[in-house]
Amino acid sequence: MADLIQQIEKEIQGLRLKSTKENIGRVIEVGDGIARIDGLSDAQYSELLQFEGGITGLALNLERDEIGAVIFGDFTEVKEGTVVKTTGRILQVPVGEKLVGRVVNALGNPVDGKGKIESKTNYPVEKIAPGVITRESVRTPLLTGIKAIDAMTAIGRGQRELIIGDRNTGKTTVAIDTIINQSDVICIYVAIGQKTSKVAQLVAKLEEHGAMKHTIVVAATASDSATMQYIAPYSATAMGEYFMDQGKDVLIIYDDLSKHAQAYRQMSLLLRRPSGREAYPGDVFYLHSRLLERSAKLNKDFGGGSITALPIIETQAGDISAYIPTNVISITDGQIYLESDLFYAGIRPAINVGLSVSRVGGSAQTKAMKSVAGPLRLDLAQYRALAAFAQFSSDLDPTTKAQIERGKRMTEVLKQPPYSPVPMEEEVVILYCATKGFLDEIEVDKIKEFEARFLEQLRLRHKKLLGEIKEKRELDEKLSKELEKVTKEFISTFQKTTKKDKR
Amino acid sequence: MTKRKLKQLAINASQASFKNGKVVDSKARSFIKLFKQLPTSKAVLALKEYQKALKYQLEKHTLEIESTTPLSVSEVKKISNQFKDLSVSNIVVRLNPDLLGGIKFRIADTVYDYSISDKIRQVKEAING
């Protein structure tokens, strides 16, 4: 206690108190999280404002006679006549290692009940994206652990890859699987406008898989104000930029930007800004472009860190040509399109391989994956083209039949249960079997059983082979021959076993 | 005449109604008479804007002094001389015991705080970090 008093006295003695000059205003109208303020002639755009009683706000509308500000926190505390001051600061959030493993709100305050977060560093919520000179091209893969994605729409560190689809098509599951598969990447999951129960389930799932130890969850749920939902993605990006500036890799998932656009629309309409298409304000493109441009791969001179963004957009009735989806598609470096029809047909993840693309492509794949995944896209495209004839398979020529059968097996291999990411070396092995035709002899309904048993066999008896693929990241001639030998041996054993079971 | 032009007209009229920091009654009355001649909806808008602009002009030239104890005439004169450059023509003095000590000035939306309560607030902020 004596030490504490001494410390306080020392701090007071060291203080240089000065007279202050402040710019003030008074609230003339308040409601729905928006305050109209008279005065504040020196207020700047996006400046943090201090209301009487400790509530903060952001100056967003600078008009001739008044300021339109959004209020953070409980706006019912603000009344007409409340004095407002400018602070001379822009909105900042606490950043640092102490946030990892925690659930915070859009202002960086903890909401998981695990105590206060001591942070010495603050980063601005709004920041200009890294320039051209500071960047380098995306080369390092970010493995999702989902075979379909890592094989055909590979994502690199520093890329922006959109996950788009209707409700309940597995968008969040793809994102969570990606987080679970990471080990050296700091992950940030931003929940915008979602149910609080869903966020709680998600956090529990991440904890179950040990993924919370490298994850920050920023929650601006449906019960939070539109203002909090609006700044949540920017706050989360600021938290990611702290790690990027230290040379680390960050993965950030915005779930979802459709609700983010709706929150911004609500705010803009309440601020009486002119509305445009679908009642969105005119700068709704800039809302997302300035957010996603902050995800980049920096060159070695600037630390070599990266932020990979996986924004999620929810479409209505599969319409990817709507306003917000087309905006975000044009900003990102590719999209993963999830279809309801595929989902209900049992193909999960329900990725439409034809419409999904990664503009980074093979640059973000290991050599091993490139060598096995090359024919996959083409084979699946041919299968899709011939799929309509599948019901008449008895009338088709042998080549066409073989292509259809190959396609069925590849589709079966690409199915994957949720929350079960597959390591890179195992993905390579199983895709090798599929593309080299080793699975042609296995019945379609036995493919999953084959996959599980084959991988188990490799883990138990051929650990060295898997280790070498993981280390070298390529299938050289020696490894290919060894893998071929092991595969053939296992297939003959497997077929004998399945024949015995049938009897 | 558009709303924007009407607003601008009202602002110009308010500036013209002021001389040496005070409202010139005759000019104000003539502007009000002029605005009343407009169609009703425009007249209402113009008068509203004129009133707002006049209020702003008044605040710009008014110095509000808050102190904990009453000030003498010479003290008030000394203070107003310090603000000569800001063309202050009206002075309002108020007692505010919440200041605890010292003095506080306000011109329009700018506040110069030399009070003890403000110093205490600075200490509190410094300790809280």
C-alpha cells in the first residue's frame, strides 16, 4: 500500500499540468446510436469525440452547421444538451500478444470473462493500406486442410480469397477448418452481426481442437449496435497489422461482410447520407476495398509478414451477380463458391469447382501438390460435362464410361467431414491415388473406407514416407516410386479384405 | 431560389447585421421584413437560418467567463483586453463553484480552461493511464 502511494506521488510530481484549450459542442438531437451536435467547429473526419459521462463517439458527418456522430456504447446515456469535446485523436484499439486466445468486442475490450487485457500498444482502426513498393508477390501456401481447396483453388499467404454461398452451405465451416489447420499463423475470426450463441459454439469448437491458442475472436454480434458491427472488421485488421509488422503471418476471417454492409447502410441512412442502389450509400465499395487492401504480403525489407483475408459473403438464392457480392468479387483475388444443390446432394464441402477460382493459383502450391492436383480440375470438368449421361452409362463407349467412373471417385475423395482438416502430405497421397487411377478398381461406396484405412496404414507403417513428403514438399522420382509401390500393395490387400467381407 | 442559396443569403444577412460585434437593430429588422415577403415555406426557412446565423455571430463575439468568486470591473476589463484580437464585444460573467478555483473562458465553441477541476481531471487521467 505504501509503495502504491509512493508510486502515485511520484507520478503526480512528474506531471506537467497545463491549461487546456478545447473545442466543444452540444448535442441537439440523439437517437438510434446517432447524435447531431452543434458546435465542434474544429472536429475532423473520423475524430474521436468525448461525451459527458465518458461515452465516446466518432465524427462521421461534417456539415456546415452541425456534426453527425455515431456513439459507441449506450446512447441512452446521452441527452439533448450533453456537452461533447473533441479529443484530437482517431479511434484506436489495443493490440498485442495478450489478445491471442481471447474473445473481444469491436473496441478491443474482453467479453469472455477472463479478465482485463493489459496492452501497452494501440493501433489505429483506420489505416492506409501498404503501398506497392512494400509488397511482394504471394508465394507461400496457406493450407486449409480441405483437399478440394488446397488442390484446385490454393490460397497463398497475403491473398484475399472470398468464400461465397447461400445460407447453410458450409462457409463458416470452411473458415473454421482453415483456422484449426494452422499452427504458425495467428488467426483472427471476426463475427459480424451473428447470433451470440453461434459465436459461443464456435469458440467452444476452436477450444476443443486446441485452435484458440493461436486465435483472436472479435465479436460484434446481432445485439451490438450497427456502429460496433461497422468498425469490428477494421479493429480486427488493426490487431492483425500488429503481428504483420513483426514479420508474422496472420489469417483473418470476416464473417460476414454482407452483414457488415447492412450495418453500414443502417448507419448511413440514420446519418441522412444520400442512398444509392439497394439503399446502400454511394461509398459501399470503398467500405470493403479499403478493408481488404490492408491484407497483403510484405517484402523482406518491411518484415516479410502477411495478412491473408478470407471474407465471407452470403448470397440470396445463389445470386452472385447482386450488388455487394459483385463488389467483393471484384476486390478479392478469387472466390470459393459453395452451392446449396451440392450440399444437399451430399457433396461437402459443397464447392462448385467450375465457378471457384484462385487468381494466385499454382504459385501458392507446393510442388508435391501441383504434381498431383494438375489433372484433377480437368478430370472433374470432363466429368461434369458427361455427368448428364451417367444415367445411360450402359449405352456409352468404354472411354466415356471410364471418365465418368474416374470423376465419381474423385468427387468422393474430395468429400470431407467438418472440423477434420487433413495435413498436406496426406492430401498429396490421397490425391495421388485418385489422379493416377489407383482408385478406379475400388467401388465408389468404398472410397471413404479405403482413404481412412490407407492413411492409417501410412501413419503406422510408412511414417518416414509421409515425413519426407512433408519435408521436401515435392514428389521426386524416388518418393513417387515408393508411394506407387505402397499404394499397389495396400490396394491388393484392401480388395482381398472387401471381397472376404462381401462373402 | 434553392434551399442552399437561401441558407447562404441568411448567413450573409447575419454578417451584415453585425457591426463592431453587436447586432444593428435597424438592419436586422429590415432583413426580417425582407424575408417575410418570400413565399411562406421559404420565409420560414430563411428566418430560421437567419436566427441560427445571428446566434452563431453573437456567440463568436461573446466572451463567457466562469469563476468561483465574483470578479471586479477592473478584473473583467483586464480579461477582455486579452481577447481584443478576437473582436469580443459582449462579456457574460457567471459563477460556477464546480470549478473549485481558477477561471474558465468560452468564445463560441472554444473553451480555455484554467480551473482547478480541470487540473484534477488531468491528474486522474494520468494516473489511470
